[in-house]
Amino acid sequence: MSTPEGAVPIYLHIKEKLRQSIVSGECLPDARMPSERELAQQYGISRMTARQALHVLVQEGYAYTRVGSGTFVHPAPFKQQLQLLTSFSEDARNRGVPAHSEVLGAEMIPASPEIAAQLGLDVGDEMIVLRRLRFVGETPMAVEESHLPHRLCPNILSRFDFRQESLYRVLTEVYEHSFLWAEQTIRARQSTAEEARYLLIKPSASVLAMTRLTYGSDSRPVEFVRSIYRSDQYQLHAVLRTQTMNVTNVPPPAQVSLQRIDSGETAL
């Protein structure tokens, strides 16, 4: 089937039909898309044209491929509101999707100079380190490493199973800590080989690297977290306004800073 000069290519028309079926909810997350052969038969096009349509759909983030299995609908990106201090488990619960974790490491170690400075500890003080691979459904979403002063949560690792348990729930309901505010920094970088293996992405794929320092009711640090999120599965959302805007029902603006990061920074 030829395309008149200046007209939109046929494969883009097909891609748009497929995209609309995804955004409308007609095709559910992780559902299998029509194959090249099925699209060719349905629209009377060549398999090469069908292949181009599916390829662009994948490039735009609406679908993903499994070798030997076909093309599947990409789940909607996980969205975090920058105005609110929420946990990973809470974000998932608010979206109505199941979340769980694989514990990659859990130990009590002496605080390093870097982490001691963040948490207001002395170097060598007892510190809890909990490293988890976070899932939404069956999709690995993030590698997360939490650091906490042991004196604030004694025996936490022996008392709770953090494969299913929410760390924030335990800290607030069991240890009675309250979280008032946090400082969060976000930047883009390439994944390490280990991160790519955990997150099921290509080596050196783009990821979002986040650090968060959370403060309690006495304005002292409670938790320092380093997280690596899949950039194809995660969105950050903020409401912005001008300095002169005077509308009481508009949320406060997110504060975003851009920094030049030296390439030698240690990865998570």
C-alpha cells in the first residue's frame, strides 16, 4: 500500500490506532498486542509496515517486547507527586496496585562518615541499612537503600519482614515516629550493570537517581534513602506557579534545582 506524497505514513496511522486502544483502556496493561501477521491481515498492509508501527509504539513507551513472545502493553508509569511526602507502598496503594519487595540486604553496621553526616550521627554509631528491590505488580520498579539510626528503631530487622511490610508504617505505628518534611534530590544517569540486572533494563539505560533525607517532629533526621528508579516506568509530577500568583487553592510550588554532577559519583 503506497502513501501519497506529503501524507502521514501508513505505519503511523496504525501506530496511532494501537496507541488509542491502550490509552482508552481497551487494551489492558501487560496484555499481548496483535502480532505483525495479525496487523497485516487486519489492515491489508505488509508485515514490514506492521513491524514499523509496533516499533514506534515501543519507542514511545506504550508497549514493550518479549523475545519470542511478542509485543505487550506497557503499564502506565508510576507517578509521584512532588508536593507530598509519601512512601513507595503508599503511592502504590493510592493507585490501587499491589506492591511488594525483595530484600537484597538487611544489616546493622557502623555509620560511615558520609551517612553519619546526613543523619546527624557520630562516625561508627550503629546504623540500620535495608536494601530492597521494589515491585509494582510483577514489574521491578526501583532499587532502594534506606539508612536509619539504630537507636530510633531497635531490633527492627529481627521483628519485621520487609518483603511485604511497609518500613514507613512500622516506623510511624510501632516506633511512633512522625515524618514532617523531607529534602529530595533527583537526577538522571546511566544504570550500572548491577542495577540493570535487578531492574530488567538494558545495561547503561537511563535511570532516575534519587536521594531523600526525611525529618521527624523534632526536625532531626530519621531516614536517609538512596533510590534508583526505572525512567521508563516512573514519572514525577509537580504543580508550578509564578512568584506573583496569588491563588489560595493552588498547591505550593515544587522546588527543583539542576546541578552538574561529576561523572565519578558513586552509584547505588
